[in-house]
Amino acid sequence: MTVLDDRALNRATLARQLLLDRAKLPVVDAVAHLCGLQAQEPQEPFVGMWSRLAAFDPAALSASLTSRNVVRTHLMRRTVHLVAAEDALAWRSRHDAMLRQRVLGVYRDELRDVDLDGLAADAEELMADGEPRTAAEIVRELAGRWPGPGPRALGEMVVAALVPMAQAPPGGLWRTKGGVRNVALSSWLGRPVDPPAPDGADPVGRELVRRYLAAHGPAATADLRAWSGLAGLPAAVAAVRDELVRFRDERGRELLDLPDAPRPDPDTPAPVRFLPAFDNAILGYQERGRIIDDGHRGLSVAGERVVLVDGRVSATWRVVEGAVTVEPLRPLSGADRAAVADEGREMAFFLSDGESDRVRVQS
């Protein structure tokens, strides 16, 4: 079986994640290809799209949110993702059990004696009018009938698990601040989420496997589980295994992939790329050695923005007093520093709406 080393996996990852060459795709198509973007920090998807799409206009992503072609919703790993509307409707039921279990894992004592199905029915009735509400407003409406759980546990369970929700604009729009207002996904998109498949059938699981590999592969089943948060995908993997090709990584893990997906030459040059906080190019794997050193792994879960140099996490970045400021994690060559500075100037120009191209690359 062919072994793919970390450099080969790195170039495949960059190609699938649209980070090797900026893609000429409409925003909605890019969001769908990537299986969504992490979006708990509302402005970060704009950075992710800028690094991936040629001539990206943030107004296009805002327009996709207001036109309801993409939505912000709790999905993979119980985190807020920006996903195509059709994917939100198709995938939500497949994530229901995981979402419940993850909220229960945090608030098990507070929710121990709560009839979750009854709470879900009351919450669905409340949200059926299609009015966006904050979590606090939802809790106030339900607390009289459900006095047991504390407000935080009640709000988290309803908003993140029991009722499929979208986070309504203006939250999540470019240059817009505001609290999260939740609206029932079915009201927002004009039709109910797709129902669960009959017992023994898992078409959504099989499609998730294919879609994940298209955006992240080659990958192990543990990587798929780490990305999705779903434990129940072995049957889906088994069902599509005959469609896939197999490799091994340097650690001996079996990797699965779509036969015709891009796997560029490991020597393909990789341009500098600035990634947003919590980017799935890093978080979308259980084994992240293809893109980040183990010693730096904590940066991604801590919400640090990172810079890829030759395809690997090599620096962090943030905006300080109006300047994009880069802190290398390893010594950079003169050529690499120049390339980071060039991309940093472009990032500064984007973030400032064309008013500044200030960048500082620290020693």
C-alpha cells in the first residue's frame, strides 16, 4: 500500500482546502465544497474566504447570509459553522444525537431530570412564529414551564441541540456587530429539515464521508470523526469503501480517499496563506501533523490566527494598532519573511477596506 508522507498529505490538504491556488468559485459553492467554515467568531469566515477565493468580495458572503443561501448554525462538533443552506437542511438530523450528547456532557446534572422531548416540543412551538430571539429571551419564555435547569443549561440545550436554529443577520455580516438572535431553521429556510433516515439506512452519513474526503482527504476514519463529532460513521465508511482508494501515512494509519481527488506532487510550491481562528484546515483532523507541529497544536484550539509558510503553520498573526503583526514560530528565511510581508500587506488592505497596508513581521 502506498505511503503518503506528511508533505504529500500537506499538499493534498492545501489543494482540497483551496489554499494551494485561490479558486474562482462563487461564495456559496466554496462554502459547500469546504463542508462549511468554523464561524463561532463571526468575522473569521471572511478571512478564510479571502485566503481561498480569487477577488473575494466580503459583500458577497454577507449577501449570501441575508439571502439565506448560507446559514450560521450549530453542527459539526457542536460548534457554530457557516454552511450552505441545503447542507444545513440535509445534515442536521444526522447530527441531532451528537448535539444532545455534547450539551448533556457539559450540563448533565442540571438536565438530569428534564424530559428533553417535552422541552423540544415546547421550544419548537415557541419558535414556530419565525421570530428571531436571543437565548435569554428563549429561556425567559420557557422557564415558567421548565424551572429545573439553570438558564445557561436550558438555553444551550434548546439553541444548540433540541431545535435546529439559524443565527439570523445582522449577526455574522461583514463589519457588523451584534448579539446572536436565533430563528428556527425551518422558518428561516422555508422548509423543514430533512427527516432522519429509516433504521439501517444512512445516506447522509455516506454523503458526509464523500464530502469530507473531497474537502480534507486523504484521511483516516479518526480524522472524519474528529471533524464531524459523529461516532456512528463506521457503517457509512464501510458502505462506500469500495468507491475509495487506500493509502497509509507515516504512522501506519489507513487513509481513505476519493480516486479522482487531487493529490499534487509533494514538491509543488505552496504560497503563504493567512488563516482565521479555528480554521478547519487544521481542526478538521485528529492527526494534524500534515499541517502543524505537535508543539504548536494548542494554538488552533486557543483561537490563534496562523500563517502557513510552505504549507505549514509557521507563525501567528493579529492586528495591533491597525497593523497586521506576525509572530514567527520558527526562524524564517529572508525570502519567506518577504513573502509573509507581501501577503500581510494584502491582508491589511483587505481588513482595512483599502485604507492601510501596514504589516510588521517580528524577529
